[in-house]
Amino acid sequence: MLFCDVDRFKSINDTYGHAAGDEALRALANRIRACVGSNDVCARMGGDELLVILGGIHAVEDARQIEEKIRQAAERPIPVGHAEVNTSLSIGVALVEQGEEFDQVMARADTAMYEAKKNGRNMLVLVE
């Protein structure tokens, strides 16, 4: 599970308006979908938080490869109106442990995402 938060998203809304922020979120969602498989799930959790549930991931390296593709896709400038905005993602990753409930995995991934934000943003933190 990848818990993603758009870094400094408030500044996009404040500078370009909420319509531009929504446009940027849609573009990011499309970019994330392009990086994952058709059976994987991508969802907006609220605000600027996005959740990606990857099926068939059994090793940390597999998750890191997909995360890196997502992070790089997010860094490309996004056209909004007559401007371009630059984004990045702080991403927390948690692999499901045997017997673990969905909410527990999501909480661990969310905690890892906040670690990524605290450690400088635009990075991955993996919870093991």
C-alpha cells in the first residue's frame, strides 16, 4: 500500500485557485494510474492524499520500483490554465503483514508518509 500526499499542495490552490488545484490532482491521478497495473486500486482519500493498493507485491523492491515511477511522473510539470505547476509526492509504503486488517496497513503507510514529509518531502519512506 502506498499512501501519497502532494507536497505543498496548498500553495497551488493559493497561487492558481482551487480549480487549478483540482486540475493538478486529476493529472496526478492519471499519471499514477499509468504507473500501476489494471488490477491495482488508486483512490483519493481526501484533500491531497491519494492511496494506491498494489496487488501481487511480495517484496519491498517491487514496491520501490513502482513508487519511483510514480514519484518521477509526479515531478513532471502539470499544465493548468495558462501556467504550469510543479508537484512532488511524499509516499509512505507498507506491505501487508499476515493477519493484518486494512485499517492497520493504511495507518502504517500514513505514518510512513508523514515521516517522508518530515524528512524533506519528495521521497519514499517504507515501514517494515
